[in-house]
Amino acid sequence: MIKQEKTIRIGSGAGYSGDRIEPAADLIKEGDLDYIVFECLAERTIALAQLQKMQDPTLGYDPLLEDRMKACLPLCVSNSVKLISNMGAANPAAAAKKTAALAKELGLKKIKIAAVYGDDVISMLNFNTQNFLESGDSLSVLEDEIISANAYLGVEGILMALKEGADVILTGRVADPSLFLAPLVHEFGWSLENYPLLGKGTALGHLMECAGQVCGGYFADGAKKKVSNLGNLGFPIAEILEDGSFYITKLKDAGGMVTTATCKEQLLYEVHNPAEYLTPDVIADFSGVSFQELDKDIVKVTGATGKPLTGKLKVSVGYRDGYMADAQISYGGSYALERSRLAIEIIKERLRTKNLVVEDILFDLIGLNSLFKEATSPAIPQEIRLRVAAKTKTREAAVQLLNEVETLYTNGPAAGGGVSKVVTEIIAIQSILINKSKVAPKVEYFKS
């Protein structure tokens, strides 16, 4: 293993909102950590959290916050591990207040909890001049439907909290790698203008942000890429040196594996241009990264660097975009395929008869062509699950479509069963850019 006077050990406790809790608890107990980071915000998560906050101003944070804190906070205290997470989602202050109350219930005294916010920039939107990056449309097209606009903050707010001695830091929308980069900047005293070092720390954050993925979870295919003991998959640990070099490992007895191959796949995950990975802290350059296997499940990472910022921040804008109708029915036995195809024709005819307008509709024959539309199977299918999914402008239209699928029960074709019906409001995401200088993180503190 790499040795130097000062090293920092960071564990990844979650790769998404609903991730497992046990691997994080194991890391805190056995990983000799300085920090654990829970990355829990996907693109749409914060928009959905904003809807929840609109209904109840005391909510809008991660739904597993309470469970995670009960399992992990006492362990963090007993092992002197600081906790950083974006579980604050649309309401970091409420998350921090809830965590303070939980700490008190658990008998944990003098825990300092920081809420980092300032990412909500919906008041800064200019519907007349700003256009979406993806569609090119003016924001004015969706003005009445927009429910959230959150800028991707960098390390600054977390650094403020660390400087003030926070034990737990809960943020809203902060860029995933920044959650890991901030403790390195704090502990090593890195300059926020030392872009090569920030690029190295961002590479670390990107490799760690999805938790079990880099330990083989997303790598495994069950055939050519076999990974042992996936049911007990461990989460990763990074040990970082002051010069920005680091290695990734896991607990010895945890399932999964850390290899150059698992690291390479994770490095390229969600990266369009490895030479220019834009973050709020640095334009990271991963094109020179190399991996070296030092020992079993220990991979050294070198070669990342970075370049100066663009002066812009990405903003995710969430908006209502109609409804999704999803209905399913099964056909089994003789002529199952023929009956399911007949059901599709009946649904199409019913849509014409009722003049029911849908924006888009998809018919899947699950077990035959739901993934590969042109594929043909030499075997005669004995059971088919027909799925009808459509986008509609109104909930009423979605419900009408679902009811048409249900009426196949008695109106033919024969022997359909197991109908399921779901209507979901669609929350879509597009992006804009705003000047970084207009966005200032804020920190509020709570104590147990």
C-alpha cells in the first residue's frame, strides 16, 4: 500500500437514493475511515423532492435519511468519521433539523450538523432569454410547468461547513464528485485554483460516486465477467495522498472486487469527453489516467489532471410533462402470441373509435420482443405479457387507455389475466447554464 505522512480515507456509502445501507455501516465500523460520503441524487430526484416539499414544507429530503442516520450516525460518532451527503435534496435545512432530532433521540450529544443550500435558482430563471441546452426551446414554452431549477454547486459550501467543524454535512444539489473533493481540499489545503490537483480529486470522486459499481456491481454479467459474492457486495474505500494520487479498495471480507477493469468501466461511466469532464470546480481531464493493481482488490490511480473553469454552472430544470399510462395483461398456453397480437389490434381500434389522443404509444410483447423489436424466436412462446405504455397530456386520457386494456378481460381475446394499471405524472429534466458568480452557497447549523 501507498504510505506517506498524511493520507485521507474516504468511503462511499451510497450510489443512489435507494441504495443498501449495510455496506455503508460495515465501512464505518471496519474501514478506518476519515469520511463517508452518501451520494443520493439522480437527475430527477430533486425535482420529485421539490414536489414533496410543495405538499409538506417539512419534507423534500431523501426518504431513507432517517434509516441511514439511525444505522450509521452512532457508528460515525464512535469511529470519528465525518458524514457528507446530498440527502438534503430539495430541503437541506429540514434534513439537518431531522438529523439533529434523531441524534438527540440516539443519545448522541454535541453533534454539529450543517445544511448547505443555495442551489435552488428558480427565481433566477429568465423565461425570455434562456434556452434549454437539449431542445433549444425557450424556457417560456414551459414556464407554467416548471417546478424546480437547481444549480450544480461545487465544494465551496461544504468547505465552509468543514472549516466550522461540522460532523455531518447535508447538501442539496452538489455535483457528485464535489462531495468527495471537498474533504481533500479541506484536509490538504489545496488551492481552488490548483486545477491539476482538483482534477485528480474529481477523478477520485467520479470513481467513487456510484458506490458498489466500482466494486464490480455494474461490471458483472454472469458469464464472461464473473464477480463473486454479489449478494454481499462491498462499497469502495479510497486512500488519498496529498499529491492527489490515490488507490481504491474495499473491505477484505466484502463481496465483489476492485480491479483495473472495474475501475476503467466506472471511469467512463456517464462521461462524454474524458479530456473535458465539466464540473463546478474544474474541467477534469481523465485522458491520461492509468490504473495499477498493487494487490488483490487494491488499484492505484494516477494521471488525472484539470483545467480552469468555464465560469458557468449547469442547472437542472424539472417540469411537468404530462402523464405515463402503463397497463399490462398476460396470455398463456396455445396461441398466446397470436392472442396478444390480436389484443394490440383491438386496443388500436378502440383508440380510433373513442378518438383517444395519445402523444406516444408503445406495445411490448414481454418475453418475445420487448427489448429487441426485430428479433424472432425459433421457439413457440407459451406465455406473453403484453405491455401498453403511452404518454398523454391529461390524467383522464391515461385512465381511459388503461381501462381499455382492462376490458380485454371479458371482451377478448380469450384467457387474458393478471392486469396491472399505473398512471404516473411525468417529471422531465432539461438543462441551462447560468453564471457561476450569481450563485452563492449558504450554510446553516443545527446541534443535537
